[in-house]
Amino acid sequence: MTSSLKALLVDDMAVERMVVSSMLRNFHCEITLAKNGKEAVDMFLEGNEFDIVVCDKDMPIMTGPEAIVKIRAMGATDVKIVGVSADDNAMEAFMGAGADDFVPKPVRPEILQPMVQEVINKKKN
């Protein structure tokens, strides 16, 4: 039996949340949704723990990279954070903020899957 990963999906677009949620479900993730970076940060502040965070870049209230900086500053260093965006310069923004990986939009399962698998493997060890 595979242990399900706790995934936090952060995106302001309902369609994106639906699409990426279904991918994460296929990879046996238990999904929590947030509509912007502030909601994501609040979840960490409330003590929620996640194995992987998939985070959009441009969102109202707080962007993905801003949220990642705050989450990392709270000491959440073990969580794998994957930035997603259609922007050309998004990868630099995410990596500079402390993300581990980047996936261009539209998110494709064959790119996301190995990242999720890596977290599963790390958890098993």
C-alpha cells in the first residue's frame, strides 16, 4: 500500500485547481486547496504539514514566490515546493524564493509525476 502524500495546491484559477487536483489524486495525494499565497501561508501558520506544495505564481493578495519565502522562513524546509506558471521568467522567481522545482503551465502529468514520486521515495526511506 502506498502512503498518501499530503499535497497543498495553491492556485487562484478554479480550472487549474481541478486539473492539477485530478493529477495529484492519480498519484495518491491527499489534497488541500488554497486560492492564493496568503491562504497557503496561513495553513502552515496553523500547523498543517504537507509533503508537497504545488504553487501558482501570479495570484491575488500574495504571489506564489512571496508565499514560498514566508513558508521557508517558518522553517518548513522538508516540504517539496513546486512552482507552476506560464510566465517565461517564473522559474527564476520561484527558485530565488526557495522552490525545489518548476513546472511550466499547462501542467502535464508526465512532468509532475516524477516530482511526486521523488517525495514518496524520500518518505519511504
